[in-house]
Amino acid sequence: MRSNSSSLYKLHDMSPKQWYQDACDSADFVCDAAQAAAICELDALWGQLVEFKQKRNQFLGRSLLSPNVPKGLYIWGGVGRGKTFLMDGFYHCLPYRRKRRLHFHHFMSEMHHEMKRLSHMPDPLIALADSIAQSTRLLCLDELHVDDIADAMILGRLLSALFKRGVVLLTTSNYPPEGLYPNGLQRENFLPAIAELRQELKVLHFDGGRDYRLLNQQREAVLISSDQSERRMKSMFEHFEPQPRLAFVESGHLQSKQEASDAVWFDFKELCGGNHDQSDYLEIARRYSAVFLSDVPRMSAGNAGCARRFTWLIDVLYDNRVKLVASFDVAPDQLYEVGGQDSARIVSRLAEMQTRRYLELPHQRHPAKLSASAE
């Protein structure tokens, strides 16, 4: 499989099955039985949504009745199997304007921002749910995971309110619903949200056993060992037009090593230490198409906070197709002292971010606003 190929996204008047079959017929694509099974589920949801839209338009013209809203889909499985690829194909096939596709980091960053903006309302979360439901029929969330108590408390109530308002959710995750927020603080308060996800969404375990991001692809020298890394990174950075060091993120100023018109260079301790969060990394990903990062250490229990922020950083850079040039104390596949789903995802993404195919992708400054035009 060759995921995220721009040639696969010319999807007009095409069902997901037709789109996937066309992909299978292309010379550079490897078909996958697990993907084919998932496409059948996505194709069924696509048909239900198309029929729902047709019936709803008819009902609105003749009566106050409305058809039942289709159930959404929760797709979970190992890293690099093509979950995002399939969700994006489905999203582009669906002939809706009231649809949004967001990485989960973007979604939660926007939710926190909007909750502050609506703080004067009697119940900001309900006001937020009303606003989303007015503009969004289909909400696609990529890489759903919960590791923060604030996110857990907001997400539980918000998803329940969105389901009640007829928003259809399609989400991907590395975890089953019951695997979300494991061992989290006050996890018992999140259990109703897990039960509702199970009730409102069809849960599909999607695990083809092959990480396509780790297949042999042409590698570029953008993830390098610390030996002589300063000289090599400086030489690469000189390809960008220089500008004063003015890097700014929501929480304040970050001290960069160098800045250019479309690139920025940080030390690992500066960018992944301190109190930075996803919103900081989203702002960097919006501003710059390339990020240079010096002296990435091995991730262990001793630097768990930095490791967590590094995970956020890579997820955000990857989703925005930001190019990463970084120096490591150890090889990326030995980056984590103790493995897990999150660490496997990051190692897999680092592998893909070295490929020529990834480096040729255009920078995507994903807007996080949950607003759209009519269905």
C-alpha cells in the first residue's frame, strides 16, 4: 500500500469501494485483505449517509419528520495499517459540505479554545455542541486517544451532546474504546463515555499485521545521529532564507537556535521541556513547513514528561506534513526504553517522515475551526 498519495484523492462521484478498487488497480499499490474488509464497512456508512441526505431533503420539503441519523464508525488497530488513509478516502468520497476532518490534537486544542470563548454562557460545553452540530453533520477524528483528565472530562460530555444532536462520528484509534484513558485519574468518570462510544458507534478492529510505513522505502538523511550533527544540520538549514529569531507560541516566547522564512530550529530541551502543550506545537506547525530539532535523547521513565511532549510534537508535525530534521542520541527504532502503542506509532511515523514520498508532500496548515457551510 502507498498511503496518502495525492493521486488517490481525486474523488468525485465515487463510492469508497470504487475508490479503493481504483487504488488496487494502480501499479504502486499493494491491496490488503484487512483494508478491503474495512472498506466494506466504510462503503456501507457512505451509502447510509447519502441516503440520509436524500431522505432528509425530501422530508424537509414535505413534513417536519426526519429520517434516523446513521450510526458512525470507530476503527482501531495497530500503527501504520492504513486507518488514516482509509478514513481520508471515505471523507473525500462523501458528497457532503457539512463535514470536518481533524486530527484529535487539533480537535481538543480547538475545544479548549472555544470553551474559553464561551465561558460567559450558562453551559459553555452545550453551547459548543450546538455550534458544532449546526455546521457539522460528519465529524472525522484521526488518532483518538485520551491521556489527560481535562480532555477526558470534556470529551465525555461533548460526545454525548453531539450524538444527541445528530452528529455522525468516524474516528480512528490505536486503542479499542475500553482502552482509552487507561489508569487515568478519576477514570471511573470516563467509563460512561466509553459505554456511549460502544453504543453509538460500530466498533471495527482493523489490524492487517503489516506496518506500511516501515516497508523498505527510499530514506533521506533527515534523522541523523548526534555525531557531527550540528555541522550537517547547519548546512541543511542554510537552504532557507534567514530571519530574526522571533518564534512565538500561545504560552509565550520560545528560544529558537535559528529561524528562517519557513523553518525553525530548536534544542530538544527547549521545545519538549517546560510546560508546552499541543497548542504550542500546532502553532509551530501552522507557521513553519520545516522543524529542526537537536539532541533528541532516549525516552525513559526519567524523562517521561519530555517524552510525552515529544509524542505530541511528532503527531502534530506528521498531521500537518511538516518536514523534520533531527539529531538523535540513539537510532529512532531504539528511541524508547519501554515500548507501547504510542511509542510504536511515533517510531513508525519517524520512519515514514524520512521517505522521499513524505518529503515531497505539501505542507498542510490544517485549520482547526469546526465551521462549515450547509449540507
